[in-house]
Amino acid sequence: MVSTPRAMPSTYASPLLRVRGLTVSYGGPGQQPVPALRQVDLDIAPGEIVGILGESGSGKSTLALSMLGLMPASVHVEGSIFLEDEDLSKAVESRWAAIRGAKIAMIFQEPGLSLSPVMRAGDQIGEVVRAHRSMGKKRRMQEVEAALKDAGLPDVDRIYRAYPHQLSGGELHRVAIAQALVCRPALVIADEPTRSLDVTLQAGIQNALRDINRKYGSALIFITHNPALLTGFADRVLVMYAGRIVETGPVALVYRRPLHPYTRGLLQLVPARLELVGLTRGERLPTIPGSLSDLDYQAQGCAFEPRCSARTAECRLESPEEIAPELERRVSCFNHGN
């Protein structure tokens, strides 16, 4: 059972991370640039847990990789990313190497992306410590063992000596968490970290992340396509569609009364019980008509307009600006709440 989140950090606190006007476009020489992110603004407060919610292809992973400086050189990136008072958009690669793992860390959805098959799990985590901290071998081993315990692994000695192929799926995910958090970064980005796990293991991983968040105060960005994973876990949710953030607010408020039609559609896809959406067993679950396409990223008007039941003529011609209709809530929609 995922624990209930604490009160959302004050919106007046100095943000840990500030992203302004982040725009990312793909395309090689002679090709028309294809936008993947368009004018993304977001703030993350120290110690906050923020969920980024959206379908596959909505720009969630591109946003995560941009915040880690991991975009290919061929990709065009505009805008600014500030970690505390440092403008990371101007950082050279040597500076990024010092930041990754120490100040910002990432947990990938597949542990194989961050674990070598030919190194013992404990040694791999120790390499992260050695890259960012000066200490002896014994102290480094103690730091690794502490990180494995924090990640919820009881048999630390066995896990430390094991190779990745000797570990279960749940153990691999927890080793990846230990590797990301061993240097106590101020910000952790988890990109669909429970996607391949069953419900029981998902809850265990989320509880481990919540416990680490409370113990060390690391802010957490939790990326997912499943709205249910943010309930009782995240403080705030950012809903993405076609490379834009279309709605933000505290999870409880957004889930109780979504303002954007896309958010409402996502929430209807995962009802806790069939009767909540007026269905009986055997009936089809609701769906969002159509699908997200590359053309939606380049639309003149609202990108969600072709799939939206509340669309008007204005939606096809103009892109809605972000507004704040309520305290702590923002939405980009001409017909929000309808």
C-alpha cells in the first residue's frame, strides 16, 4: 500500500529546478525540424514528488533526457534549465558529468540500461560513488551497502556480490534505485521505473522511493502513463500532450475534477471499479478516440483538438495559452472544465 503524501511544498519556496521555454526539435540536415517539446515551463520544489503523466510519445522521456543534458548533438534545444542558481543549458559536457549522479540522477524503466552485465551489482554502484566522492574502499563499500538497504533490499551481501543476471526483476529495479541515489542527489528522475513489474512489485518500488524521499529530502520526478500510480504517492501532477504541459495541479484536486479534456480522458481509462463509470462486467472500457501523431506536434491550433469532444472552431485555429483558473492549478484549454 503506497503511503499518503504529505502536504505539497509551498509554491512560494525557492524552486530546486526551474525550466523555462524548453523547446526540443528533431531533424537532420535538410530535414524539416519536428518539435518534441514546445515551450515547456515547470518548477520543482525541494523534496517534492511530481508525477509527469501522458501517453507514449507525449514528450515525457524527451523532457527527462533534456533535464540531464543527454540529448544528441543533432537535436536543437532552446530555453533554460536552472538547478538552484546554475543555468544548465550553458553547461559543457565535463560539467554535466559532475552533475549527473551527484546532483541529478535518473532511474530508467529498464535496469539493463544502467547496469553492466559483466560487473557485480555492488561494484557498479561503487563506481558512482568513486566518480563523485573521495573516500577509501571500505567507506565506499559501506555507502553502497547503505544505499542497497535504503532501496529495500534485505540480503545486502548477496545482492552486492551478484551479477545482474543472477537477480530477479524486482531486485534489479531496486539495485538501479540504489545506484541512482547512492550520492544523495537533490533531484531524481524516474522514467516509468515500474512499467515491467506486477502490481505488488510496483507498490514496493514506490514505497522505497517515498521512504528515500522522506529520509533524504531528494525531489522526485515520477514519469508514467498510468494515472493510478500517482494516487496517494505524488504531491503534484503535470499532464503532457504532444510536447506540451496541458494541465498541472495537486494530484487530489486534478483527479477529483480534471479541467482539461485530455486529463479527463486519461482518468476514465483506469477506473478503480467498473461502476464508477457506469459500466457493468462485459462492457468495453471508455477510450480516447484517435491517437497521438507527429502532425499533432505541429498543429496550428490545439494539438488535442482532433480527439477532443469539447472542441470548438477556435481550437483548430489558435493554440490556447496557459491560465490559472484556480489556486495552485494551471491549464491550457479554451473550454476547460467542459
